[in-house]
Amino acid sequence: MSHTVKTRLIKLLLEAVMLIVALCYLAPVWIIVVNSLKDTLSANRIGYSWPKLFHFDNYAQVFEKSNALQGLINGVVIGVTVVLIAGFLSSMAAYYLSRKSSGFSKFTTLYFVSGLIIPTAIIPTYFAMLVLKLNNTYLGLVAIFVAYTLPLSIFLYSGFMRTIPREIDEAAIIDGSRPMQMFFRIIFPLLAPVTVTVIVFNFIGVWNDVTTYLYFAGGDKWPLPMTVFQFYGKYSQRWDLLFADILVAIVPCLIFFVFGQKYMVSGLTAGSVKA
Amino acid sequence: MLSKGTSKHYSVLFVLPAFILFSLFFILPNLSGFVMAFTDWSSYYPLSPGFNGWRNFQDLFASPVFATAVRNTIYFTAVTTAFKIVFGFLMAIILNNGVKFKNTYRTIVFAPFVFNPLVIAYVFSALYQPDYGPVNTFLRFVGLDFMAQHWLTDVKYAMLAICVMDIWISIGAIIVIFLTGLQSVPQEFYEAATVDGAGGFQKFVHITLPLTIYSLSINTILCLIGGAKVFGQVYGLTNGGPADATQVYGTFIFKSFSSGLFGYSAAAGLLFTVVISLVSFLTLYLFRRLEVEY
């Protein structure tokens, strides 16, 4: 009897703990939403109350005064390009590396895996970009991002590749397929589940990057979240506009999160369970 | 057996584009860091660096700001890693033991993973605001007035404030990884232990802990590397201020870089790369030895 009462009490306590934790996450969102609709004076008080009068024009002002629209275009263009190139390059590389067992293949696997642990050398990269005249260009950003996303993408693809039987390759070869044709028509479609994970992971990574944009590109190449940085510099005393701008910047992420959460979890945990 | 014949079909062309790109923008810069760190390269002579021996390293070790940055980075990494691992593990266990709305909670704490740390930092700068900020408002509301501080401008509390925000951002990802680890433990083990009369604590020490050591090691490495690399959080919240009190390694390099001291920043970057790589490989090796087969 007393045992079940105790278990129930503990259960109740744990529920309460999780509820409080959840509130710590929801309260800031609430604060952003309500204050983004107030006038400057009351928004600067950063309160919880529902706005007395809805100032939807805050949002109109944000789109007028910030680079939000340009940022959205930059983010999507850079993100999509990187995701496409990185997806093709890493799936092809992973295919070779997991099928071939030569010395070169073993070395190259380690070569890419090192990128998961060793930090990026920013200053020397800056020099390389300077020599190649790639600083502050879309091409330079895409090249760097693809290079940075390759290790994890190859790692994810390699893990999945092991589940695809070699017999499929051999059957295709007997039927007379050429290597590239075989890969894109037979193997690549089978990789679809992990491809989605790689796409979601890489896109979020590029979209939310701070360091690469700060070092290698000017404000006109920045994606939506980074435009908040410019906006904050100009309107640091106007929380009505700032909160509206922040909300504009995080809504695409939220939408993306709702659809991509499953894949983010599988990407994140791919390496964390012993196979 | 076709293996020998098929292996011709795995053309090196598959891996070459990735190999070249990765070499050009990751491996070569990392290697040339060993050279660049010993030059006086600066924005004044952008394309004509000259060697200056160990000068950059001597300057670094003589700089008080560098010392602060190293100390803060270690403090930040230690505090956030310890907290995320301990409380992340606890929360994963709570979620794994049948709390109602388990998936909702997991989704909520995981969500900040998709937001830009810089944007979150601006939100927190509002939350930490001394007069009207919700953090202080709440503390005054529950009668803890003495705890309401100038979070971001007081040297004593600024680092702590940054740590709290970082934990808020990334504990969700840590919980998700722990949860997957916990779910992979075969349920029969617990049942057998119950039959043998093991208590909750014994089950944790003898079953849960050894069988989730892999996710523990992944999480520890993620926290350590993430902590050492911290940039956006600090850059957005305090930008190293007040008076360099919250300078961390990442912001220190960016500051030196922005003032045009490229060779000096490269030296700082090289030290970072060497130390982080060593620490990561060592941690991986240590955890590898703790793993058990089952």
C-alpha cells in the first residue's frame, strides 16, 4: 500500500519537474510573440501581458527596415545549393569507401572522419580564399560549406550503405550497367531514407551557421537568422521591432522543425547507438 | 564470386570530387596553419607574410586577454558539460519511464537545436535585462530580490548567464541521444535483475550505465567540443564584454582577426586545433575501453 503511494508521489513529482522544464522553454516564445505586437514603450518592459492594442505594423516595419527578404533568399539559395552538391558528392564517396577495401579507401575513410573531430582552421582558410579570390562570394561560401558538411554526410551514408547487399551491385554489373549509371539508377534510390536525414541536417547547419558567414562574407550574403544581427545593431532599443524581427527569423526554422524533427533525431542518434 | 571483377566498377571517380574539395578547404588549410602560425601576416600586407619564429606564441602567452579567454573557455566547457551530462541523463531517464506527454516534452526541449544561437542570444539579452527582464521580474516575484543581478554587465555573473543560456539551447539534443541509448537496452535485463532482487540503484549501476556508455561517450565528446568551440552564444550575448571578462577562445580569435592580426590569430587557432584534437581522441580512447559487449 505505502509502496504504491510512494511510487505515485514520485511519478507526480517527475511530471511536475518536466512541466516546469517545458515552461522554461515556452515562456520565452510567449514573450517574443506578445511583445512583438506591442508599442515600443510597453514592449521595452518585456512583460507577459497580452497586448492591449495589436501593432501589426511592427511586422511591416521589420520587412521595410531589415534585410529579412534578402536574407531569406540568400539562405535558401546557399542552403539548397550546398545540400544538393554535398548530397551527391558524399553519397558517391561513401559508396566507394564502403564497397572498396583498398589501402587508399581505408586511408580516405580516416581522412574524412578526421573532419568530425578536428576543428576548422579558419584563418588559413581565409588565406586560401583570398588567394582564390573567393572571399565574400556565393561560390566561396558554397565551397566551404560543402567541404565542412562532407565528413558527417559521408559518415551517415556509410553507416546506411552497409545495409545494402553487394549482390545488388553484382546483379547490375552482370546486366551490363556502367558504374555511374548503376549508382544513380539502382543504389541512390535505395539510400532515400538517409538522404532525407543528410539533407535536413546539412540545411539546418548551413542556415544557422554564424562563424563562416562572419569570417568569409559581408552582410549582403547573409541568411535570414544572421540579418537579425544587423537589425539588432540598428534598433537595439526597440524591442517591439526586435521581437518581430526575431519571430520572422525563427518561423521558417519552426516550420522546418515540425517536418524534419524525425530526421534530425535519426541523424543525431545514428552514431550514438552501438550497431 | 564476382568480388574481384566488380571491384573494377567502383571507380575512384566516385570519391575524387569529395576528396579534392575536402582537401582544398579543410585539410590543406589545417596543415598550412602550422606554417601560418609562425608568420607576421596581417591585414596591412595581406599577401606578403614573413616568418617571425615563435613570436606569435610568445605574444599570446604574454597577453592577459588570452589568459582570460582560455580560463573562460575551460570554465564554460566544464560547467556546461557537467550540467548537460548529469541533468540530460536524469531527464532522459525520467522521459524513458513513462511520463505522460513524453514526446511533447522531448520535442519542446529539442526545438532550440534548429535555432541560430545568435538569435537566441538576443532573446536572452532581453530575458536577462536588469530592470524589466523576465528573469529578474520572476526572482523579485518569488521574493528572491537579492538574487536579481545585472546578469550581463556584472563581471561576476556574466559567464554564468552565458552558460545557462547554452544549457537551455543544447540539453535537448543531449537528452535525445541519451533516450536512444536507453531505449536500446534490452528490457529482459531489467526483468532478470528484478527476479534476482536488484533494487533501482543497483539496476542503474550494473545495467543502465554500462549499456549506455556509448551514448555517454558521444555526448561527452559533443559537449566538450561544442563547449570549446562556443562562439555565437557569447558573441551575441556579451561579445566578450564587459572589459574582456567573458572573452572565450572563439571570440578572442575573431577579435584578433578583426583587428587584422592574421598570423597571431592563426597561432591561436593552431593551439586550439592541436589541444581539441588531442582531448577528443583521448576521450574517445578512454570511453572505448569502458564499453562492454552484449
